[in-house]
Amino acid sequence: MTRNTPDTPDTPYELAIDCGGDRFPVSGSRPRLSWKPPRTAAAPDEEYELQIHIDGQPEQNALAVGHVLVDWPVRRLHSGEQVRWRVRRSGATQASAWSAWHAFEAGLLDADWTASWITPADDPQIAHLAPGTRPAHTLRATFSTSGAVRARLYATALGVYEAFVNGERAGSTELAPGSTSYDRTLYAQAADVTSSVRPGLNTVEILLSDGWYRGQVGAFRKPAGWGELLAARLELHLELADGTRQVIRTDEHWTSAAGPVTRADLMDGQFTDFLAPLGERHPVLVDAVTAPPIDWSPAPPVRRIEDRPAVSLTRLPGGAWIADFGQNASGWIALADLGPVGTRTVIDHGEHLDPSTGDLTTAHLDCQRPGDPVTVFVQHDEVVSSGAVGEIFEPRHTVHGFRYARLERGDVPLDASSLTMRVVHTDLRPAGTFSCGDQDLNRLYDVARWSFRGNAVDVPTDCPTRERIGWTGDYQVFLPSAVRLYDVSGFSRKWLRSVRDDQLDDGRIANFSPDGRRIKLHTDQRLDMMTGSAGWGDAIVLVPWLLYQTYGDRRVLAENWDAMVRWVEWALTTARTARHPSRVARSTEPLPHEEFIWDGSFHWGEWAEPRPRTEGGSLVEPVQSDPDAWMTADKGEVGTAFLYRTTATLATVAGVLGRDDEAARYTRLAERVKDAWRTEFLDDSGRTTVDTQASYVRALAFGLAPEKLRDAAAARLATLIRGAGTHLGTGFLSTADLLPVLADTGHADLAYEVLLQRTSPSWLGMLDRGATTIWEEWDGVDENGDAHASLNHYSKGAVIGFLHTHTLGLRQAEASVAWESFVVAPVAHSSIRWARGTFDSPRGTIAVEWRLEGDNLHIDVEVPPTATATIVLPDGEELTVGPGRFRATGRHHPC
């Protein structure tokens, strides 16, 4: 959401629409409106008056109840209309002053586009080149005008594009039009280019490359299958001084030519030769592609977020330079000194340096399937200097995950001040803060935050290096922490649309979305078998539900309802009709409860648990060392646990949407699944049959263990952790819940011991070995300094949720929506003497601070308007308070 700042404390403030936009908000025809209530507001359902002006003309004032995601109250907007609106609390005696005005524009709506899709003339020949080797194209047209008082450029592409008017770049969005499932969804961008248009002859250009549409996808660098030909579509709308309008659009009069970008791929890198002559111009191909309707994104754009200088520049014996930017991030390098004419600078990017040579190494990111050749990891840019003064290389048609860069340019000197890391990702609005008296935990929080930033490049990705795809499991694991870091409402809704677009006909959810491999159309035996995993596909239910809880967005439930039902019905059917071989061997005929055991299809399982070691101490990778055993292992405990959680959540969603019959049905089914899990995987002593840390975390976090066995299950979990030398043994799916489960079952001391553990596997162990982002594996850098797998993979960083909910003690109350009510219950530790943090809720900023002074715990809470808080003191006493600032003190009992 885009926002403005408060006018006075007693007026509504931070007006917003539920749409994205670059330098100004851009909506469809019916945006939803939100604002923060005035300080004197008391109830969430108070009435507000809205004043709306469209193209300067006032509409009839409208009334609204509530202030979160209010439906558009007047006529549908038309293309390009400019809106100003403001709001005040209504009422004869309690009316507030009017808020400040908020402004936005409607985009060019699909039915009003008149531009043609244009394709570079030589693209049919270029398309046959190998992905990763294709050049970018320059599309161009000229026009004359008397001068514009207002100019709006609307554009989109099948590929990645940049638009220019008279050489000036339009807008600040990077990697436009973004990553979507291009067969069904395509977003456009709008830019104010008034200052770029001049009287007389003007030039408009588009630089177009493969991007997500036709470039390489995933760890094995397979080509995306969205289409064969690139294309762009652009309209430039001019309002002239005499009141008339002029529209410049892509059509048969445009031309295309080869330019200086001789190779461009989002994964491999970009080659720019500033000496390359501009190719001969040829007429473009017109409407040679088929594209979906154009829409306007709910998400903020990808932008250049910050610049980081090189903290060191080291010359290797062979002549190459190693630049260290001090932080693993996503983006690219801007190089300001390209050297004399003809100088070729070669830049490779990576996360790690070889401990023995100090040279860049990316071998840990190479990939290989059994029997296949190695896919060598590459992030490689090149630039050839023309010698022109002020020439800068900035490869905007690629993106890299890196901390280090290796540069080679022969004997030409290199100045560290000429190197800048451009940090590039979705421009998410910060939503929360946290700090405490333990600097290691503050550093951990920052590292996890950086890890999420590096994986928020238009969609939530697994890593910004090796794969860069929107794995469903990764995001559903991290989302509870993500919402406490940033406003991810529009970002998540955009991604969920791709998840729906990619859903298979049988109801399965693709492992990642947008799915450039297009498994729903072009499956093979291996991909088909590995699609439909518990914990991954469940994101279609669990992600919208958390968005509803956090932001009060009922629409996100409604727009995903059909996809949720199809997924759950497929999982229930699979549980009923497919059995794991171990259960077939136990009983030819399924036992009655097995109808609800989800064990007969593929599951990734807990994934990335701490790796075992050989007798010699080396790490073992179970998937690689014995892939058949891993593939055929019984993961029914995981599958059935998630089947219960997701079916129960779907029942709750049905209730919110007023689908009472479905709510009752899925509630009954969820109970049957829970009973089956208990029958199959839990004995009368509270011990699970698989007896892993992860299984006990699920039993307790998902409510699978009956009340009478919860203490026993928690005690067994504690025993397993102590038996592992006070180390966690969890992996992908349960690590986020481990510490909360321990703290909530009377083992807070052990939770903090695990959190503060320094030897591997542990979070602080990562920090001690130099991590600036969270690693995919617990031993991402081993004791020898060698790297393994991705070093920027945010899933295990979900531990910072515990810092918010328990260390700080701020959590949303059960059954609360949009933070209508919350609980402040710090779980203090003797090594942490204070903590403070904030959360920017839909109702305003919540602030919590506590401090230990002797045996007294002082808690300060700021409650925003229309919310209530329950402060829980260490002795269990509860204080319920309304809006305002409060302090409570209780005796602290050290854990």
C-alpha cells in the first residue's frame, strides 16, 4: 500500500489504496481505501465520511463503516482519471477534522489500450539461440508535439523492458513488467514523463530482453516456456496546452535494431559493448504474439533500494580484483570507471571466497542430478568501454545475488570508489522494528531481514542465486515473520495470483510460482511425481489466511477460495486412494483410519534438517548419497499433520466467507484427519512413532497432541534436544515453531539455550562463521571454511518471529483480525535485560518496551486507536487496556 503522513493526531492519516505504482499510486477501476483512525477513535466500526474528487470534479460524499480496505464507494474509474480523496470521522459530536488529501490515478484499463504488440524484426531468428546468449533489442519511434502539460507513459512487455523518452528513463521501476504467469497475468507500468517531452521532434525507445518470459529458470537453467517471441506494448498520452490530447503508440511505424547490450539474461548476466555499432533499423513485427489482458499490480515495484560502496578491494596474484561489499544482497554493480576505449571488464559475482586462495568461488551453487552433467553456476557480466566521459555500466537486464565480485581488466587500474553495489528488490514498506540487550540477537535479526530482502525480487524466492524461483513452501514458512518486517500485503496478493494461475487441473499446487517450466501443460514423469507436497502446496490456504489475520483482507480469502478447495480436495482424495508401501506390507486392506493418512504421494518432508556426519566427521547429504531411500521414505507423519492443519484452516476460512455448510464439512474432515494422525503416529505415552524433534513441534504447534499428552510430548522434545547437546534437529518446516513451542510448554529456558547456542547447528553459529544472510543448510559454511548450498535462503530466518512474539512479547490475540486485539507477554531471559519494538498495524503503531531492573519487569505499551491490549505480567496477572500509553510492573522469575 502507498501511504501519506498524518496531518494532526486527531485526524485520520496514512491514507492508502490497495494498489502499487512507481512514483505515484496507480489503480484499476475500483481500488479499496484504507486509513489509520484518529487518536480519539474508539471502535473499529465507526462511521467515516469520504470526499472524492475525480479529474478535479467532486463526487457525492460517501459514508463508510470501518477504515480497513473499504470498498470503492462511487462510480467505477475510467482510464487515466486522477483522484484526490480525503476522509474524516463522521458524527454530530465526535466528527474529526478532514485528513490530508491523498492522490492516485487509474491506469490505462485493458479495454482502452489501442497500441499494437510489437516484436523486434529479427527476434524469430534470435529466439533459436540458446537461452542466456540472446541480445537485448532497441525499439524506437519518433513523434512531434507542440509540448505537453502532462505526459503519461503506459507500457508493458513479454520480456523485461526499459522505456526512454528523449534518452531519459521513464520511472524508477526495475525489471519491469515483473515476474508473473504470463499466460494469464500481465501487469503494466505507468510513469510521469512530462519533464522529458519537449516541443518539436521527440524520440521514444524501448530496450527489451528475455527476462522471466523467455530466459533461464531454476537451478538447472532450463528455458522458460511462456512464449517464443518477445514483444512490447506502449502508449504515451499527452495533454497539450491547448486542451487537446495526443497519443503515441506502438504500431507498424516503429523500428527495431541491435544495440550495445549484446547478451542479457536475468540469471547468467549482461554483456554491454559500448563500441558496438547500432544495427540497421528494420520495421517491427506487429501483433505476432498472444498476450493476456493487461492489469495493474497490487504490489509495490522493484526498485534500486540503496547503494553500498565496496568495503575492500584486493588484488589477487593473477591480476584479478576481489571487491567485498560487506553484505550478501540482490542487485548488481554500477561501474563508473570503464577504462580507456576498448577496455573489457569482466565481472563475476558470488557469496563466498575460497578460504585457501581468497578467490571467488561459486562451486557450492553448482547443481547436478544423478546421471546428468553438472550445471555450472554463473553470474557473469562484461562491459567494453567506448572511452566516453561519464560512461557508466549498470546492467539493468539481469540481477545477481552476491557479496563479492571478481573483476578482471588486464593491466588497467581499478579504483574502489568507482564500484557501487546497487541493492535491488521490491520496495516494501517497513512495518516493524526490534532490538534488545543481546547484540548477537540484534545481529541475527538484521541478517534474517537482509535475507528476506534479497529474496523479495518481485516474487518471494528461495535464493537470489542458484534458483531464484517462488517456492511455495519457503514463503509459507517465512510469512509470519515477513509480516512483522514489512507490509507484504500487495506483494503477497500478486504472488498468489500466479500460484492460482499455475494450479494443475487436478488441484495440485506447483512447487513454485510463477512456474516458467509450465508443469500444468508440459509435465514429465519426474516433475509430475514431485508435485503436490505437504507444506508446499498448503501455501494456497495458509498464506491467504495469515494475510487476512494480519491485514483484515477478506477479499484475499474470497479470491483464493476455489484454489484452496481444489488443493484440499486433491490431498484428501490422495490420502484416501494412495498408500505408502510400508502400510500395504502391514495390511493388504487399509485400516479404517488410513483413509485420512496422507502418505502415498510425494512429500519433500522436513527438508534440510541438520546433516549427519560420517565416522570421519564429514557431512552427509542424504538426498545425494541415497536418493532412492530418500524418495521412498515414509513421510506420512508430515503429510497428515499438514492435511489436518490446512483442512482445519479451510473450515475457518469458509466460516469467514459465510459458507456455513462447507465450514461444517471441513471441520468434520479435519477432526477425522487429526484422529488418524493420533492413531498412526502418537502412542499413549505422548511419543511419536518417528520420534523426531520436528514431529513433536508439529504435534504441539498444530494442536495434534491431545491436552493430556501435551506435557509428555513437550518433555520428549526437550529430551531430544538435550540429547543432541542442546542443539536443534529441525529443518525446513518446523524450525519456525520450535522455540515458540518450547516457550509455550514451560521450557522457555531451553528455548533460549537453543537460540543462543553457538556450535553447529545453530543460528549464532552461522553468524560466527561470517553469515550476513541466513544459510540454506545449518552448515552452509563448514568448519574448514568451505561453502555448501545457498548462503541466502530465508526459511531458517523465521526464528526472528520468536524475537517478536516472545522476546518482545507482542503477538496478535487468538481470533483477532487486523490486530483488533493483541497480547503483550514478554518471555524474558537473564541474559537479555531489555527489549523494544514496534509494529505498524492497520490501526496504527503498536509500541512495546520492557526493561529488567533488579527483580522488577517494567513493561511499556502503546495501544493504537480501535485496538485493545492484554498485558500479561510474569506472575500471570492480566491487565486489559484500550488505546493510549500504559506501564505495568511485575516480579520477574528468571528462566
